[in-house]
Amino acid sequence: MVYELPPLKYSYDALEPLLDARTLEIHHGKHHAAYVKNLNAALESYPEQLANPIEALLSDLDAVPDAVRLAVRNHGGGHANHSLFWATMAPDGGGMPGGSLAKAIEKDFGGFDTFKDQLSTKAMKHFGSGWAWLSSDTSGGLSVVSTSNQDTPLSFGRVPLLTLDVWEHAYYLKYQNRRADWVAAWWNVVDWGEVARRYEEAMS
Ligand code: MN3
């Protein structure tokens, strides 16, 4: 068994003009594909690790053999993080969540706008390459954090629900140094139905 690049649920040009087709094609077809390839290569001699979902390995990095722990953290993180990133965007995205996720955002942040500001600020102020996240604990408590490189809240015992890629490769072709414009555009392609589904699954 090996890890595989998940197909997108939309075409490369489906998120235009906010996320341009050329960036999406390179980001998914080259960057994410390389994380999958490097992860599989690193674990070639560790078939017992390859049998696990990548989320399971990232949730317990201490249990991964020393020789491949950094490869799993970097390339496995790259695989898992991008898989969530693609899955939580959609051409008809944007707006606000409903249901239990909306109630939890109200409870933990005091409202959607405050949550949005907090996540945007984490994304814009994160120094260097990384990700901004909405994650949940198993009892549904939400928090916003950023992580560096390909680190994931999974490794801190949390369930990632929504993530924003702030590596330059995610936006440089279209937005160059204007990370704030990328962050503002991304909110309009967030698939809240999928994020809410993951929240309910995390608590069930
Ligand atoms: Mn990326």
C-alpha cells in the first residue's frame, strides 16, 4: 500500500479568479504530488507505517521510527495538510457556516467576524512558510493557530477542520508579496458545508 495524491473535487480553473488555475495546477500536481512521492519513498522500508492513514502517523509522531520521523512530519504533513486544504474549498464557497459549527464559533470566539479576524491575523502574521488553522478538541472546543512548515494540529492532539496555506507557492504567481490579498480571497472559496461535516464527525 502507498499514499496517493487525492483528486480534486473541482477542475483547476474552478476557483478562478480568486485562486488561479496555473497556481492550483502546480500546487496540486507538483507540490502536493512531491510530498506524496517523498513520503512513499521514505516509508518504502517501513510497510507497517505505510499501512496507517497518514493522520494516524501525524497524531503520534513519537511512535514513528526515528529514521523516518522527520520525513513523516514534513512530507506526511504536506500530504495531510494539502488534502484538507483542497477538500475545504469549493467554487460556490464563502459565506458562513450553519448548524453546530456556527454555534461553537459563536461560543468560542463571540461571533463569526471575530473568528475570521483571528484566523486572518494568524495567517498574515505567520513568519515564513506555514498554515493557519481552525481546529477542534474532541469535545468540540475550537481554536485558531498557525503552524510552521508542514506541522499540523494533529500532532498536538487536535482535529484540523479548516486550513489556509500561507507558503508563497500557494499565492505568489497571482498575488506576489500580497499575502493579505490571498487571505481575503480565500475566504470566498471556503466550503463551509465540508468544514461543518468534519466538525460533527470529530465530535461523534
Ligand atoms: Mn502548499
